[in-house]
Amino acid sequence: PRNLPVTVRGVAATGGGAGDDSLLMMLERYTLLYGTKTVWDHDRRKIIGYDAMALSRGSNLAERWLEHSMRREIDLENLVFDPTQTVDLKTHINMFEGFPLKPKKDEEKAQLALELLYSLCASEPGRDELFQWVLRWLAYPLQHPGAKMQTALLFFGEKQGTGKSLFFEGIVKPIYGEYGATGGQNQLDSTYTVWRSQKLFVLFEEILSRQDKYSSIGLIKHMITGRTQPISQKFKDDRDEANHMNTVMLSNEFQAVPLEPHDRRFCVADVRAELDPELLKKIKAVLDDGLIEAFYAFLLEYPLGDFNPHTWPPMTAAKERVISFGRPDWEAFYLAWAAGEL
């Protein structure tokens, strides 16, 4: 024990150059965001208050860092989230550091994920077209990092155990690592929007109650098609960040989102097929043993054809049902009358 160095705030205080070593670490780790009382922490990859940094490192060291000629400083608007990685790193800080997962080809394991997705699409009359469209929707932003899809997926089904969450939460979301998130009504209602920062994939499960779905639909539409989004955080300065977030919504009821007759944002599927127990068993056996990496590798090579972020989703029977449910009574009556149903 007598040979162990004394530590002050987690930094070895061995005398002599210890303070200089700590200052060097701070010069490498922190960048002042001009016009604010905050700094960017390169190690933790988040904004923290200057006071919080000084409390952690010591006010004397923080003052030396602040007065040092080699201290880095950028404008707040030059702190960006750019998955396309085209920003000039001499003048900007890019919060995106690449996808964390390494793809590994394995056709047998990837086939399990494909079978699960096909099961989710199987209840629709145009299941093959829907299956291919969803695959391309999933593959495009992985083949073109930073692509902002102008559409979203809505999978609903009253039955439990169909595999919706297993596919999107268990297989797709881990591909994005920390750039993926699961959201809910609390996030939509929150005054602070920092949960949206640095996100490429967001999965919403049962976010809209019958009371909230009409009040929140405007925000959801903006998240799907908006170019930028405001990021607000408690005790931090508000800022704008490029919106690269792609959205999937899951629900147990078909009227989860009110859709307009000519909606172009949502690809809708009604999931009725129960998940094959044998398929579930096979997936669980390799879910943490290469399945995700194999599906990632499959999506990176999946042919996109003429698909792009603006490609309209197919009109499904489920989408027609959702649209009809949201029509005013007089319009529903007129359409039924005109079609000879009354």
C-alpha cells in the first residue's frame, strides 16, 4: 500500500509533472463551446457544463485550462452530428464516430431474420412487395450512412408473440449501437429533446393513446421528414442538430396513428401470424452469437434497385383500413354509398 500513488479526483498526484499531465489530458479531452458555459467532452462524447468540469478536475486546473493558449474552442453550431462524415474536422466536431457493429456474413443466420420479417408481412395480400420494400428501407440507411428516410414503418397487431419487438428491438436496433434508441409517450411529451440527439434509428412502442394520437401526430411527421431538429437539455444551451433519425412504430391497435387519405409517410402492416415456435427457438439460440452481424452484412449487400429515401410505401390492406377509420363520418358514409355498400 505504501507504494500506491496518492490520487486526487481520480488523477495520480505523484508530484512534479502530475499537474502538467492532467492539464495535457484536459487540453486533449475538452473543447470550449463558444458563446456558452459548456464544453464538449471528447471521451464521454457529450456536452457538460464548465462548472461540472471544474468540480471534477479542480477549479485551479480548470482555470489553467481556460487560460491556456492551446485550449480548443469552436462555435456551438460547429458541433454537428454528420454520419455522412463530410464535415471539415479542422473547424467542426463530428459527434458521429462510425457504426459500432462489424458485419460478418453468414447466410444461414441471416435467413432466420428474413424468415421473421416475412412472418411479420405475411398477413398482407401483397406480402412479397411489402417484404421487399421494408428490406430496402432497412438497407438504404446502412448502405448510405446518414440517409434520412422520408417514410416510417408502422407495424401493428392485436396478437402478442408475433415477433414485432424481437425483430426491430432485438435484431435491427443493435446494429446502430448507441445511435439507436427506444422511445415512448414520455419522450414525445418531454420539454427536453436531448433523447433525439445523435440518433439514427428510433423505435416507438405503443406511444400514442387514443387521447394523445391527434396532438402528437404533427411532431411525429416532423421527426420523419424534418431536416433539422431542436435539441434542448436541462441547464444547457438549446441548439439545432441535423435530423438523421429513421423511425419505426409498433402498436397493438390498428388506430395507433391517424393517417390522411393520401399519406406518403407511413408503410403500414397488420401483423396477425403467430411466430413459429421452432423459428423463435433457432433465433434465440444465435441472437447473441452472430445473428445481428449476419443480418447487418446481408443488408449491406441487399440490392436497392431504384429505391431512395423518397420512394412511396406500398398501399396495403392495413393502411387502407387505418385511413378509413380516420375519415369523418360523412365521408365514410358517402364512400360506402358510392361503392354500393349501402
